[in-house]
Amino acid sequence: MDLLPHIEVEPAQEATASVIWLHGLGADGHDFEPIVPELGLSENHGVRFIFPHAPAIPVTINGGYVMPAWYDILEMNIQRRVDESQLRISAQSIRAFIERELNRGIPSERIILAGFSQGGAVAYETALTYPKPLAGLLALSTYFATADSITLSDANKALPISIMHGTLDPIVPEMLGQQAYQVLTEKGYAATYKTYPMEHNVCPPQIKDIGHWITTLLE
């Protein structure tokens, strides 16, 4: 599978770990690129950041308007009815990035998946079905779209999962983040859940927490 267009931010020294970070609906890989220097990682952190661009597709909830999207959203109700086949195709495209990192000498145990909003739903599907153990999963202001249909991989049953959500989120209500946390804990995953007084975005204290989380995972 050909890799999607993407941005890479290389560390100052040789990369020994990778973070693959997925943007939300209507955005692109540049969305979270400026966060890298704000994470407070050490100067010799050795983490390569990869920000793929989603393909442009028609999105039903936006009147069929073509925009960057990991999958079509069919209804904007609290159930968030989505095109799961498209979501799984996107998960396969992210798997291709993981495989590329393995081929570059990065062990799967040092690869983190991160996703914001729609990108987080793809990150859930990708990480929890991946056949090799990953370093961690970061789910930002998102929901577990395939919770009822996913085929879980035993390789990632011990995957560290950090869920973060804004208490004032008008786009993806915080209860959807809570639901994801509840489903994961019921399935035996080691998930953590933290909220911030923000809307559908990220905030400086959260960025600091993300940097600390990444550092702790990769120590």
C-alpha cells in the first residue's frame, strides 16, 4: 500500500521511537505539527513525529462537501453513525506507516499512535487490532466509533491508553470520551481519562501532560 501524503518531524539525533498522529475532520497533517516543540521533550529525545494527511472525500453531514476526512460521518447525532468500511480502510493506511517504521528499525514497542477527533477513532481501530505490541495510544477529544464491531488483538491487551477530552466540547460531547473509557476498562484495558476546561481543541496544560506521557512511555 502506498503511503498517504504526510509530514515528518525528525529528531536532532537518530530516531529511536515514532509517534504517528492523526488530525481531525477538515484539517490536515499540519494541524498538530506546531505542537512538537511545545511538548517539552528532552533535546536528545529521539522521537520521530509523523502527521499523515487524510484523503479528500465527500462528507454527508456537511452536505456532501469534499474535505479531508478519514471516513464519512453519516449522522451527527450522539451515536455518531459513520462509514465503518471507510474507517477500516483508513486504519489500514495507518498500518502502512507502522510497517514503514518497523522497516526503518523502530520496534513496534516504541511506536505511539495518537489521534484527535475523527483521527482518534481511526487510532482506536488501528492500535487495538494491530498484531504486534505498540508503545501507547493517545485519544484526544474523540470517540470509539467501532467499539461494537472491532476485532481486538491480544498483542495490545496491555496497551497504555491515554484519553483526554474537553469538558466544554460542543463537537464531540465529553460523554463520548467517557463512554470510550468505560468500554475499554470493561474490556480490561489500562486506560486513563483526563478532562480539561476547553472546547474541541487542545490547551497548554494538556500539551505539557502529553509530553510527560510520551516521555514516560519511551523511557
